Amino acid sequence: MSDSRSHSAVSPRHLTTAGFDVDAGKIRELAGANDNPGIAFIDDPDEIRSADFIIIAVPTPVTKSNDPYLSYIDSAARTTGTAAAPSVMCNG
């Protein structure tokens, strides 16, 4: 027996996924190859404000001494942290 109250309050069917990048050319390329209406590709950080959730996925190269080079993570966190709504959940 299925009870609709047992389902998550946030259904994936009601969320849009957005991919953000500062590279407008990369966004145009991804958007041009996209046939899924539930995915939007954006290069305007102000559009991040409409997100309910943010997942930061950026490369983390290592230095010659094998220490993580965190500038990409720092930059992504600053951009999303500045643009995100106060109530947003962020995981990165």
C-alpha cells in the first residue's frame, strides 16, 4: 500500500537541474547538445539564486608536492555563496 505522505517532500519531478560555468562558450556547447527540458545550462551567477540545492563539482588538481590546489573550489564556493539564496542547501 502506497501512502503519498511517505514520499519525500521534494520530488525530483518538480526540480530543474542547472549547470553553471563561467565559460559562456562551454555553456553554449552544452546547451546546444541538451535535449532534456529539465536541465538548464547557465553562465549568469545571478540565476543561481533560484536554486533549491547546489552541488559544487570542480576539478581539484594537485601541486608538485601532492597537495590539493584548491583555487577552483574557492572560486566556485565564492560565486555560489554570493549568488545563492539564504535558504539554499549546498553540498560540495
